Amino acid sequence: MLGRVASHGMGLALGGVGYSVLATFVTLFYLSRHWNGAALCLSAFAVSFITARLLFIHTIDRFGGFQVAMVCLSVEALG
């Protein structure tokens, strides 16, 4: 059973890396520049993420999971 779900679980775990990195390094970057508003930056990211999820809810059904994953990873890598 573990072998059958391991690849999907790894994909789900790697999908959270972008948010984790952003949450960690944005706050450190704001701290190093003595800026206020790191929470606002994280909130803007969260709102953008939720909006994208709502707008593109049916893209996996239309184009397939692999194509959608490749586009998402490409956009994330560009960011």
C-alpha cells in the first residue's frame, strides 16, 4: 500500500514547499530590511493562492493532472 501512495504523497508534500519557503524567507527578508508588513505579504500570497484555486478548479479535468502540474511548477520556479 505504501508503495502505491508514496508518489502521490511526495507530490503533495512537495506542493507545500513553495509556501513554506515563502513564509520563511519573506519574513526573514522583511526583518533584514527593517520593513513592516511581512504578514501583509503572506496574506496577499494566501489570497492569491485561494483565488487561483477557485478560478482554475476544473483545469485538471480539462487538461489532465500532469500538464497542470508542469505549468504550476514552471510558474512557481519563475517566481
